[in-house]
Amino acid sequence: MTDPAYDLVIRGGTVATASDVMEADVAIRGEEVVAIGRDLGPGRREIDAGGKLVLPGGVDPHCHVEQLSANGLLNADTFESATTAAAFGGTTTIISFAAQHVGMRLKTVVADYHALAERGAVVDYAFHMILADPTEETLTIDLPELVGTGHATVKIFMTYDRLRVDDEKLLDVLWAARQNRAFVCVHAENHGMISWMGKRLLEKGFTAPRYHAMSHPRASEAEAFDRLAAAARMLDQPVMVFHVSTKEGAAAIRRARGEGIKVFAETCPQYLFMTASDLDKPGLEGAKWMCSPPQREASDQEAIWRALELGDLQVVSSDHAPYRLDATGKFSSGANPTFKGIANGMPGVELRLPLLFDAMVSKGRLGLRKFVELTATNPARIYNLPGKGSIAVGGDADIAIWDPDREVLIEDGFTHDLSGYTPYAGRSVRGWPETVIGRGRILVEDGALRAEPGSGRFLARDAGEAARPLGTPSPEIALLLG
Ligand code: URP
Ligand code: ZN
Ligand code: ZN
């Protein structure tokens, strides 16, 4: 008997990419997809995908994993737990953070996060480098070296006391990125407005988690987006705006893009499926839903959906930032903290795709191809992850086989991260990724993890097209460029 032509054939499913939906078999040899078509030859192993959807594995480009916060708090997950959660939720690639804090040497920070990921990751990964201390050494020695070894993106903060860069430092980072072909992602909120509002709320005794939402005035988002866009235009350096939460923010992105500024933007499920009222719970329970920026109103959700439809926003990431509901996490500053003392962030890497599948595919909002585009194809393209984010001959065999009819009730204890809760408990979704494959390896099958910790691979990358300047700097910048 001759050897089967393929290692694995996924037979008879409905294959979807961002551009096509077709009935086809998918054949895999080694780590790659090698054929897509009808009646393909036999595989060493075959999966019957009749009645199932065969989709690209998700790409989640915004995950905080095993990361030290500015307050010295380690978040709840390890690379093993976070990437296990990712795999169970149909995500086969993440981009997490290597977080520099003031005084730290960037190249040491990046090496440390590599060691953690190499030990634990079960899905493939890349890093954004958080620059909290963009010194001369960071920008002129470490950054060029690290870009050269495949670390093409940085993240900066315009708020948070111990992380933020002021306007001049923001320009320093954009300038260094322009000269080294890096891509800059930004947490953009007006620091002064948040700080001013927070102090006044506390003075009045408004300390509960629900006041966290009010402490981030809506205007703080659009103002920072406009300022960032002005800086991006001045230097002719593209940027990615993280976690858009308000309609004014979405409008600011649209305006910037309309003016020809190369601005990309993402949002997250918490801004599509939650509102500020989720924080309004007895006692400190609202801490479970605290994240920055905070959830807003139903009208913001609508505006963000529209911005996704129009392409003003191109990506839905999770902003997975898990903290336990105890002294190691949310309540590290004491048993009775004000909203300012509670860690920001919530788990989300596992439920990002099921929540969006339910809304977009099962309930029909924007549809299957757009679901694939926002959650896999666009993040892979914008962050330049070749072979990821689609199902294509020659691409990585990163595939999630979805049962579109499976109803799942989400409860605490259901997800695989280590936060110990899910902010989506009590919700039901229709559609679930049952078998998940990463580079041809079965990651999840029959409700069990099949991959070994450490089997995920670092994805070295350059910044790609997204980071390419338009070639139209302002006259004063043209002068500096010589
Ligand atoms: O609240 C959140 N999202 N915490 C994580 C840090 C950040 O701002 O992305
Ligand atoms: Zn952020
Ligand atoms: Zn984040």
C-alpha cells in the first residue's frame, strides 16, 4: 500500500477565509496547508468536518501574559495557562508584551519574557515591547538591535503614572520607530483628565468600582487620539490605536484616516458586549469588570460596530489582562480599596472568538468573512505575521474546526486562564471551536489539551507594510530627514 499523500486531511467542511466561503477538504503536510479542494487524497489521519466550519486559527494581538504591572503586580497567568486558554478558544497565535519599567534595560526585559514563553507557550507568539523608559540607550542601542532580531512593534502609554510618556517622549518614540522600521501601538487616553477626575471623585467619597468608569471621562479618549494622530502626521509615522471604547474615539479615528493619516485601530469584546453598568454591583464585585479604558454605553457599542463594518477599526483583540480576585491580584492594595487601588484588566483570550462568533456568525452581525477578517486575517496582516491568519496553500496549518450549532453556557471555572473567574459568566453563546490545530499539531481535541508546554514558537518578524511611512512628512521633518 502506498503512503497516504498527506499527514492530516480535514474532510468535507465549510472552509472560510476573509474573502471566500467554500465546501472543501484541507490537506496538511508537516506544519503547512498543502492543498485545498474537493476529494483530496487520503491522509495519515482524517477529521470528518461535515456540518462544521473550518476557520483560520485566531490571531490575538493584545494579550498581557505573565506580565509585571507598573505597580509591581504579576498578572495571574503563565504563558502555559494563557496560551492553553487561547487554544481552547480557537486562537493559535498571540502577541503578548515584554514590559519595560523605568530603570530597566530593554534587551534584558525582552530576554526575560522570551525565557518565560519558551518554557510555557502552547501556541505561537510574538512580542510588543512596552517602552516605559525610552532613554537614549533604549531608543538608539536596544531598539535597533531588537528590531533586527524580530521584535518589530512597541507599545507606549499616554496615561498611567509610572508608564506614561509625555508628548515629547511620544515624538522620540515615533521618531526612533521611523528610523528603525518599527511599528508603534498606543494606549491613548488623556492622563490629566483621568487624574483630575479620579482625585475629585475620591474627595467626594465616590470610591466604589463603578466610579472607575466615570474617572475616565469620555473626552479623554478622543483628545488623546487626536493628539496622537497629529504626532503621527507630523512625523509621517503610522500608529496603531489600542482598545477604542467610545463613539467619539471611533469618530477621531475616522477623521484621522479621512485626513490621510496612517492610523490603524482595534477594539475589544468588552467594548462591544459590556457597558459601564456592568461595574455597578454591590460592594467590590464590580472589580471583576474593571479595565482601562472602561466600558461605556450601548450607543458606543453601536458606533464601534459601525466603525468595524466601515473598516475604520480593523482588529478585535482581547486585551487579556487577568488578575485574581484576591490579595495577589485585584485587591493587592488591601481588602477595602478605592477604585484607584484595584488592578485594571480582565481575562478574555479564550472567549474573544466564541463571543464574536456568536454575535457575528450565529446572530448574523457582519457575517462569517468579517469575523475571520477582524479576528485573524487583519491582525496577521497588520502585525506582519506571514503564514498566519488565513487558510491558504503554503500557509501555516493553524485551523479551528467550529461546531456552529453547539450552545455553550459560560460559567466561572469554565475557562482555562488562572484568574479564577470570567466576566462573561451567565452568558450563552452558539458556536464553539471543537478541534484546534496549530502548525499541523492538534492543540485541542475532545475537550482536552494535546500540546506540550513550550511547543509554541516565537514569530520573529519585521514591521511590514503597516509600519511603512507614506512618504509625506511635514516640511520641517523633511528637513530633519535630510
Ligand atoms: O485594563 C487593562 N486593559 N489593563 C491592561 C493594561 C492596558 O492598559 O492595556
Ligand atoms: Zn492599554
Ligand atoms: Zn492592554
